[in-house]
Amino acid sequence: MRTIKDLDIEGKRVFIRCDFNVPQDEFGNITDDRRIRAALQTIRYCIDSDCKVILASHAGRPKGNGYEEKYSLKIVERRLNTLLKIKKALYMAEDVVGPDAKAKAEKLEAGEVLLLENLRFEAGETANDEAFARELASFADIYINDAFGACHRKHASIYAITNFFDKEHRAAGFLMSKEVNFFGKVINNPSRPFIAVVGGSKVSGKLQALTQLIQKVDKVIIGGGMAFTFLKAQGYEIGNSLVENDLLDEARAIMYKAKKRKVKFYLPVDVVVAPEFSEESITKYLPAQEIPEDWMGLDIGPASSRLFREALNDAQTIIWNGPMGVYEMDKFSKGSMMMSHHIAETHATTIVGGGDTADVAQRAGDVDEMTFVSTGGGASLELIEGKKLPGLEALEKE
């Protein structure tokens, strides 16, 4: 994969597609700036090469018909200013490809940076619109994609824009290169035992990834809401727990493949159950076979945590994607927090697949103990599935 280091960028106008889609609290404060920090290496490299730098990103899901205050990147601009500490100016455009962005881009001097407003304020972004992509491309001589967390999307700033840069003028940034190389190396040539810990709410979102992982790992640990589809497939009563009845056969097929390949397959042996999903509801710890008819499982129990810790003891490589329960509510977060601690305490190479999983590791205070924390949940899953990501495909096409 061609990276920014392979291009002659000295003194050029460089458009960097970043992923500044960072979580915020109800007051609009950034709660985790990892994605902003991850982009700094590429941005600083361009500044040090006397480039005129244009940064672009999406945030949230605005409707695509103009400015919406709660989705503005102004808060990102403030954090970037604090983190970059550049000698020259960092400007913020009031629009994406409108008169303000064009005027400010025109006036940029070497070493200066311009951050465009949220790309998704323009409907053309998610529609992968050629005309919108052409306008974005007109800002620069060089295109760099460093938005790993968004490169599974076929959007204008990721896919269509590359039609307006020849092969010698487009490449991956440092973050993108690091993510792709790390996942590729670990998935294709892991130190063994190689263990996959897979959680989250639904089997459907991770079916392909699980099918691929079964071919490559020595053990699979399943937690989260998706575990109940597997438990029901084994004939257990799961009450009102989350289940995908249309995927029971696929769940059985995955367990059969694991058995055939002698891959150890672990499911929760006990669960935290409640009559309803609420911070006020009463809870019980029960064996997985004894979930009452009108109750629902919302987290793994202490016996499951101990079992999973034992399973992780001899690991040399661990890939973790998905929490063990509804971790956003304190009452049902213990299983996910314990799993994070167990993974962090091993001597294995540990890869955390972005999104919610990275959020769990952050809340548990284990991020610094993990070997690698991905910035992209959906993108890392698709890499595991063996899919070609649109963002990477676009960089490589003729």
C-alpha cells in the first residue's frame, strides 16, 4: 500500500480525510479524543513539509441539508489547536465547499491548516456524488486518506474523490497504514494460541467475521447479546433475552465448524438477568440454563468471567471485538470491565477492534495495557471478514 512517505508532498496543497467522529457528552464535550490524537502524525508530517493542509471529516449523522450546530466540528478545531501546537495558524471554515471554505483555502500559506466543516452537512458526501467530490478535490494537489474508521463507507470524500487524483498523488496516511498492516499481520500470521473474543448485541453484524475467524483461531469466546442466539440454538430457555431466531441455523453451523476444526468454543455459563432493562430493576445471577421466562440476560455473570479468564491464560494473540453486556449502564457493565482487565493482564499481543470495544477498554482504564486499539469498529470487522474496504480500493485503483 502506498503511503504518504512515498509521495513528494513538499510545499504542496494536501487534502487529508480524517476521522474526527469523536464521542461527546450531553453538554457537547469530547469524552475520548483518541481519533484526533491518532491523526496528528500525518498532519504534523505535512506541516513539517511546508504543505498547505486541508482537513476534512464527518461527525455523527446530520441530515445532509446544511449546518446543524450539534454536529459542528468547532469543538474538534479547539481540541486540535490544543494538541497540534503549531507555529502557524489553524483556521476553521464555516462551510464545506462554500465561499468561506474556498476563500480560506485560497489564502492558506505553507505550514497553515484549514479544517472544513462536517462533510455530512452536504448530501453529496453520503451519496458518493461525483460533483461534490470534484469540488473537494479542487482544494488540493495531493489526497491522503487517514480515516480508517470510515474507509468501509463508499462516500464522496473516501471513494469518488480519488477519481480526481492520479495514482502518484493519492496515498494512505500513517494511521491508515498502521491499522491495515497490523490487522493483516495478526490475522494472517498470529502467534498461537490465537483467541477471538466476540461480543456485542447481534450475531448478524458479526456472522461473516465469526465464520472467517473460526478458520484461523484456536479458541472463540462469545459474550454480549449475541450469546443468547447461540444458547437458544443449543436448546436453552433464554426468556426475553435478545435473540435472532432467523440465525439459529447459522449459529449451529458456526459451532459445528468450530467442533470440526477442534476450535474451543466458549459461551457464558451464568448471566446477570433482570425483568426489564433499567437502572432501577432488580437483578439476579443465574446459570445460563435457568433464565426465567419473563426475564432477560443483560451481562455475563462472575462464573463466566472466571471461565473466560482461564481460557485466556495461555493466549499469545487476542483479538477482541464487542462488549460482554450492556456496558453503558453501570449495573450491567461488570462483565465487560472484567473482560477488559483479563485481556490487559495477559502477556499476549492484544488487538481491540474500535467502537464500543475501545470505549470499554477506555472506561476500564486498560487502553495503555493493550498492544493496539483500532480507531474503526466497522472497518476492522470488515478487514477480519476479508472484505476489500472501499477506501483502500479507491487508493489502489488505476
